[in-house]
Amino acid sequence: MGALDPAASQPAAVRAAMISSSGRSRFVAAGLGFIWSCVVPLVLPLEGLAAAYGVACPFQAQGAYLRTRGLGPDFARLWTANAVSNLGDGITLVAGPLLAATLTRDPRLVAGLAVAQRLPWLLFSLVSGALVDRLDRRLLMVRVDAARCLAVGLLGVAVLADVASLPLLYVVFFALGTAETLFDNAAVSILPAVVPRDQLARANSRLLGARMVANELVAPPLGGLLFAAAAAVPFLLDAGTFAAAAALVAAMGGRFRVERPEGAAPTTLRGEIAEGVRWLARNQLLRILAVAIALMNLTLSATLSLSVLYAQERLGLGSVGYGLLLSSMAVGGIAASLVADRVIGRLGPATTMRVGLVIESSTHLVLALARSPVLVGVMFALFGFHAMTWSVISVSLRQELIPARLLGRVNSAYALFGFGSLSLGAVAGGLLAARYGLTAPFWCSFAAMTVLTVTCWPILSARAIARARAQAPAEEDGS
């Protein structure tokens, strides 16, 4: 199965966060105790990954809370805003399809809601990246969250007044997707100005861990429960989370706008976008990672788009079993956030990514052959572990290597690879399964990922990463 890179930001940003929420919304009450037990260690952020990058954690002998303080008060505000808004986001992503299902029984129109939310990444990603590099990133995040608060709040009021319609729902989800292209890009691009470079991996692990718990584990069952209680509540609550996140980000001190050098010639938006795309194309390491995430997301979408049929017809699972099966991937991601520092510290970023490619290829092979729900659940958990670890390494490398003035544009170009392939993968998976059988997408994904693993193996080396890091300061000085 493929996965989504966090800076490609579905919410782009966790690769494992691309798991379909349709299964997780069916959690039974017995699973909620486990969910909340997972919240505690993630709310008190985890041991830093800094050691994996050769940096000692100054609070290693103390509690998780004290270790978090080493990242500073502005990061604490950013982390809290991220956790709160992701909780609301996840609730709305569950409540939206539930609301659509009360307005129409046409599966194409219900599924179109996800298209409306993802389409802006294909349409506006590059433009949003250029705006992120032009504007103050903190103020941009505040204004975008305020706009999202207004949009979701209006939808909540419409539901409350019993005047909600499918076109309104589509417009709101398209607006949320458009806002997401700005906010998520700015959130990734602002981090190097909030924490020291040698703490980026540690900070990213905090953000990704909080995101997974809030968006992937807590929000889906909570969204379903709230919608069942009162259909307007999930949307009004999400509006409140956006307002709270805007206030938290607004409280961060300083300016977060990349200043243009004095005497620099005026540029056009189109020229700035082209500059970011060219920079990504010239950087061998990030270029191969962009191609890798495109193929990984292609296979993710091709297989997960059929996951409900796979669970029912091949594994013999009902709706509850399907939801628990998908949740195992999030459990694997949480486990990774607890021990990834040791894994990356022992293996190094390059070897860890190589092992991740092997895990990704092996997951497709096992799923093509397996008929045991337990075995598939174990593979999903292992995949989630790999996806979280890959995400932390990938995002941190981009934040280290990309010059500050180009962060938004290069990250948006990178995100385009991930989101473009998601759309193609869903179509390809459906066509393959219809013509050659349900396991055909898994066999094709295994073949594709094997080719990718062999191709990337010599490029994803410790020497290549060290060389890219050594070149980064010179590139930034010359920017």
C-alpha cells in the first residue's frame, strides 16, 4: 500500500492519514477505551527524534512534558493549534459524508464530496505555495483558519435551520480543501523559523503524532457519535476548533515572512512557481523522494479504494471488522512515533527509508496472498509504522534542504506529485479489479513497488543524504 507524505499535506501531510475514514467511523464502543489510552502519551509529546539526527535531547532523563518544553513556547502554541484543528477536521470529514447520505442515496454524489475536498490540491497547490513564500506565514495561517471557521460555521447553521443542501456541502468542502492548500503548506514552511534546525525531526514527530491521534483515532468515532446526537454539532464544533487554532497561531511572536533581497528585480507569480519547480527538479534526493511518494500514493489509492470489498469478499469481515482492520494502520503509526528515534538512530535515515520500501512492497505481496484478517491487520500495522517513520524523515529533510524563501513553492510542487497520483490510483485500482479480479491491484502494486525499491536503493544512501545536507547552506546563501 502506498502512503501520503505529510507535507503533501493531506493534511498532507501524514502518509498514514490518507487511510479512508469510512471504516474508522464504524468503531464500536469497546474500542474507545483503547483510543483514549492512546491519547495520553501523544498529548504529552514523545521522545524526540533529534538523537537520530546526531543531536542529544537536553531533557532525556526527564518526563515527556519537560522534553517538549525544549522546543519553545511558540512551538507549543503551534502544536496545540495543530492538534485542535485536526480533531475538528477529522470530525467534519466523517460528518460530511453522513450528512450527504441524508440528502442523497446516489453513491456517486456521496463519493463526490471527497473529490470536492481533494480537487483544490490539483488546481491550486502551486499557486498556494507561491503565496506562502510571498506572505507572512503566521498571518496567512490565522486568516485561513478564520475563513475555515466561517465556512464550517455557516454549514452548521444551515444544518441547524434545516436548509442544508448537497450543493452547499460541495461548496463548503471545496472551500475547505482550498484553504487546506494554503494552511498546510504554511504550517510546514513556518516550522524551521520556530524551532532550531537540529530539532526539526523532533518537532515533526510531535506534530505528526498529535495529528494521527486527533484526526485518525479520536475524531472518526467522535464525529459519528456527535452527528447521531445532533447533525449540526460536528460542524459547529469544527468551527470552534478553527477559531481556537487561529487564536493560538496569532499568539506566536515575531514575523514569519521571507524578505526579498534589496534591489531584487520584480517577479511574477508564474515565474516564482517555475523557480520552485526547477529547484525540486535539480535536487536529486528530493526529486527521487517526490517520484517515490507519487508511486506510493498511486498504489495506496489503487488498493485502499477497494479495501471494503477486499475485507468483505476475501477476508469475510463485517463493518465492525473492516473498521478495526483499518484502525490497525493508525495503531502502527502511533507505535512508530514512540520508538522511531531508536529505529532511525540505529539504522540512519537512509537505511530506514530503504527498509520502508521493502515493507511497502512486501505489504502488497502479503495482501495479494492472504486470507487471514489477523495477518492482514499485522501487515497494516507494520505499514503504518513504516509510513509514520518515512514521513518524519521526509518532511525534516525538506525543511533542512530547501532554502527558506522557496519552502512554500517547493513543498507545493512536491505535494502535487502525491495528490495527483491519488486520483489516478483510485481509477486504476477500480479498472484492474473489474477486469482481472479483486487481487489484481495488489499484484500490480507489488510489481511497481519492487521496481521502485530497486531503482531507489542506490540513491537513498547515507552518502547521498550527507552530500545533500552539505550543499544546503551554500544553496540557501546563494538564494
